[in-house]
Amino acid sequence: MTRKLTAVTEQEGSMFVSLCIELDIASQGATEEEALSNLNEAVGLLIEEASDEEIQSRLQEGAQVASLEVEFA
């Protein structure tokens, strides 16, 4: 079964950090592409090694990404 998950990547200092929102797993890399690749690997390892119960307990269904517009003083 294939499932689409959400990844958010941001630069922290000289590194990039990627987070899978639905599974609360993060990884990092020297580039955005490397961080995403490492995250993909980490998610794959979780799915291979974790029990169905652990995956279901971590899985946050229906995660959404939205932009917010706020005013700063």
C-alpha cells in the first residue's frame, strides 16, 4: 500500500531538517534534498521495524499544511 505523507523542511544553521508531520519523525542533511532523502529512509525503517500498534499510535491522520498571515508590530 502506498500512502502520501507530509514533509516540512527548514534550514537550521548550516543544516536542513525535515519533519514528517504525520509520524513525528525528523532527519537532517547538508542540503534540502539530503534531508528529505534521509527522512524517507527513516520513515521506511520505521515502517519495516515497528509494530502496527506503534505506527498507528504515532500516525496523525489528516495533517494539513496551511499558510498563516499575521501582522508583526
